[in-house]
Amino acid sequence: MNKRILLGLSTIMLTATLSGCSQVHFGRDAVTIGSVKKDNPEVKHKTTKNESAVSSSSKKSVKKTTKKVEKTKVKDENKKKSKPKIKKVVKTNWNEAKNKKLKVAVNKWSRPSGQTYRFYDGIHPLKTKKGDTYPQAFKQARFVLKKKQIKIGWSPLGKNKYQYNVVAIANDNFKSWHNTYLFCLKKNKPVILLDQSKKGAVVVVKTVKDTTLIKGFEKAYQK
């Protein structure tokens, strides 16, 4: 057995000598003739301090940018939510504030004569002494001024629906008659009509010429 091994070794040596190869390597499991290539070790890329600083700074800038974007989004959403709703203000020729001023003017005007006038409140009908009930009378009766029929109706906002648009009604009842003042707007101009007639199919009215009462109505209408 040992002779065979020696014979093999001697043959290998002789072959190497004849081929001009001087390198014979005896390995654990085999015999190699010639140079043996060594595996190149893996080269690990070392990160420099500048590169690590740049990467960290870029990460921070990305975080800051993200936070800014989120903050702006939140601000925009808060602005949208906080915007107050704009209410449309509808201008009218007559309103409750003007009605109150007219009541003050009428009470001041009627106090010296001992009269007390009740205004139609828009809910409860206004019953006159031996006369018609307002505002139903505008639909149930014909109104005549200077022997001519007129178009008249209840218009609490002063809209030009009729020839005479009634914005306020004031009444005072006496023993056998009544004074019912109809405060009207005719083409947006203050006009006062007086009803003293008895209940019937026709209501005869006349134009009021009392300067104090007219001025009180005009002031309430203008403000």
C-alpha cells in the first residue's frame, strides 16, 4: 500500500519537473500543481462622516417639510371651518323697528286728546266699533277714496303689491264710531288714510291732512 503511494508521488513530481512547473501544493484532500488562486476578500464600503452627516440632515429636512405640509393642511382646514356664514340681508320698505317708532309717534300725538290707539300685531284681528275687522276687510269689502275705488291691501314689508300698501293699522273705538288709521305706502311714499265708516260692503276712506301725524309717519319710514 505504501509503495503505491510513493510511486504516485514520484510520478507527480516527475510530471511537474518535465512541465516546468515548480509549484506543487499538497492539500488535505488533493495535490495541486501550479499556482493556487486565492479568493479576494469582500471590500466593505466605509461610510465617511460627511456622508452620514448629509444623510442625517436630509432625513431631518424631509421630516421638517412633512411637518410643515401637515401644519399648513390643518391651518387651511381650520380656516375653512372658521369662515363665518354670510347671511343675506334683505332690504325692505318697512320692518318692526320702523313700526315701533311709528307707535311712539302716534301715542305722543294722541295723548293730548285722550285717545289711545291699538295697533294690529299681525296675529290678532283688529275689531272696529260698528265697523269692519282688519285685515280681513281688505278682502271682504271695496275701498273708495274720493268716490273712486282703490286697490288696497295688507303689506307688512311695504312691498308694492297694491295701489295703497298698508304697513300699519291703528284703531281707537268710541261710543258709536271708530277712528281707524291706515298707514300706507303709495309708490314708496307715505300716505295716511282714515276709516270711520260703518260695517258694510263699501269702506269709505279719506286722506289725513294732520301735519303732526304725517311727519311722525315720515320720520319712522325714513329711518
